[in-house]
Amino acid sequence: MRAVTWQGREHVSVETVPDPRIEEPNDAIVRVTSTAICGSDLHLYGVLGAFLDAGDVIGHEAMGVVEEVGPAAGDLRVGDRVVVPFGIACGTCWMCRRGLQSQCETTQVTAQGSGAALFGYTRLYGQVPGGQAEYLRVPQAQYGPVVVPDDGGPDERYLYLSDVLPTAWQGVEYAQVPDGGSVLVLGLGPVGQMAARVAAHRGAGLVIGVDLVPERLAMAARHGATVIDSGRKDLADAVRDLTGGRGPDSVIDAVGMEAHGSPVAETMQKAAGILPDAIGKPLVKHAGTDRLAALLTAIELVRRGGVVSLSGVYGGAKDPLPMLRLFDKQVTIRQGQANVRHWTDGLLRLAADPADPLGVLDLRTHRWPLERAPEAYAMFQRKEDGCVKVVLDPAA
């Protein structure tokens, strides 16, 4: 089959690799009909090379049609149209029963000290072949895949249940936005776009979106957000003016380690990505730092007694935090990998609603053949051509 493979820093290529096969009784094989590039895929593209091998199949947002099932794949049937959550969870362990599927004790990558295994995401998370491919082996298929209506509608109605929608929903849940309250979303990439829409859907009175890219600002404004260019020197004053001078009740950081700014941390990230693995791995795991511009902005702008919710991914082991400021302002921080299956049942109803209350059909800006993945990665990283969300089509 054809698949997107990591080959080195800022170098992916589409190669012919062996077809996946049933390896465990609860596996399934899915023929992928749509697969998307996630902002966290850019971490693999530019930062986390020490934990990847040339030829690794990447990608963790995929949906398609079940082609084969193992004898213990539960109610899943050949021919089912499914979306595949990016985290691999069993559904029955202590963590899963408490809604913490991202910490599943069955698939935890204990050798790396990490949580549940993820599709297409380095040795840190199990080195499971990813979904940017023609076919995908799905472990824990008795629980993970979400069967969606085979109604002839576009994949984009359901594809984002794999990651973007649950991540955004959890980000808003963790933000504890009061009914009628205010929330600031930093970063209007795919997760930030959906977080802004989810917050409004759930009753926020004021949703403020901040980004550098005009097309992203325009998209968020189309869905009711009050938008601000993050390049403004008076950003803090502009936000306070909109919130009675005190700052928003909640801030959602949908940027994470790839934030603009923080040039020293950026240099260290890039250096770790090109060093030999024996040096780069311990540097990332034990001495790594992130670009903290977005997080520091969130801490500064949230009102006293407010909540900062982190949906953007951070991976630094030595990130300095302004503890005096956090303590003085009495700020609550909630964060973590999305517990996708905890949210998907409710989100499926919203995604299937013909009224499209979350605007899932207005997120994808580019749908390209799988073979154009290298071009798509470069465009997404550089924020060119109005790119907000790229969906790859293995059959095109």
C-alpha cells in the first residue's frame, strides 16, 4: 500500500510499504477514505525526530471502511463506516472506566513512561503505524472505532471525531467557561477554530480568537468569534477592553510547543531534532524546553481566579513557569491528551445534525491526494495558501 512516511527533519515521503494484517484477535483493518494532517504532526515533522525511524508511517486522524475484523473485534462488522480515535484504548481498564482513555492501562507505553498508545506518533507512544495510508490496522477494535452513518455525506462531517472535535470539546470542558462568560482562544488552527465554536455552542457570551494568519481570523469571525491579530502591540489592552478590564474568565491555549516567539527554545528544539538519537532523545525527555509564548500569554491575560486550559501539546521537561504570577492570580490550569472515546457519543450526534451546529463542513481548506502529502506538510507548516486544515484522500 501507499503511505506517508517520516524520513527526516522536515522530510516526509509517500512510499510503498507492506499492507497491514490482523495481528491480534481484537484487531481490525480499515480501508482509509480520508486522513488529515494535525498540528501535532508538525511536531514530528520538525521536533521529535529522535523518537522516529526513517520509514515510520505517520498520521493519527483517519476514517474509512472496515475491510477485515479479528474474532474478538466485538460488534464491529466488515463494511462498517468508521472514524478511528487517535488514542488506542481498551474501554475496560481502571482508567478507561473513569473516562481517562488517554491513560489506558492496557495500552500505556510503560517503557517510555507515557500514556496510552497513539497512532503514528513515535516510540514515545508505541510506534504504532499511522493512518496517513491506504489501509490502517486498528488495535482494540472492540472499543475504539466509532461507527458513523453511511449516509453518503462527505467524510469531513465525521472525520474530525478522530481528534479535532474531542480535543476542542475537552479543551472547553476543562476551561470551565461560565454560562454567558468570556473565553479567549489562543491559536486558530483546526483545534482553536473548533474550540471557539464549541465554546459558543455551549453558552459562552463572548468568544475571542487570537491568531497571526488573516485567513484563520476570517474563518473564526465567520463563526461568531471576536478576532484579534496577535501581532498587535496592544494585545493585552485589547483583550481587557473587551472584558471589562479584568481579562477573560477562561483562556484556551490551542498553540502549544510550536508557538511563535521564544527564539532560544526554538533553537534548542531544532537542535534536538537533528542531533543523533543517542543525544537527542535524552535532551528532549530530560532537558527539553518548549516555546512558551502562548502559555505565558494565557497566564498573563486570564482574569484573576480564572482557568487556563491547554489543548496545544507541550513536551518540555525543563519549561520554566511563572509560579509567582500563577499563585498571585490564583489561576487554575487543566491540560492533557484528549480522552477521545469519552466524548464521541455526544459529538457524533452533533456531527450528524444536518444543521451542522459546529460548522464541521467549514474547516477543511484543502483536500489533496495522499501522494501530495509532502507538499501539504510544507504548506501547513508555513501557513501558506490560506491553509487551515488539510485532508488527504488515499483513493485520489
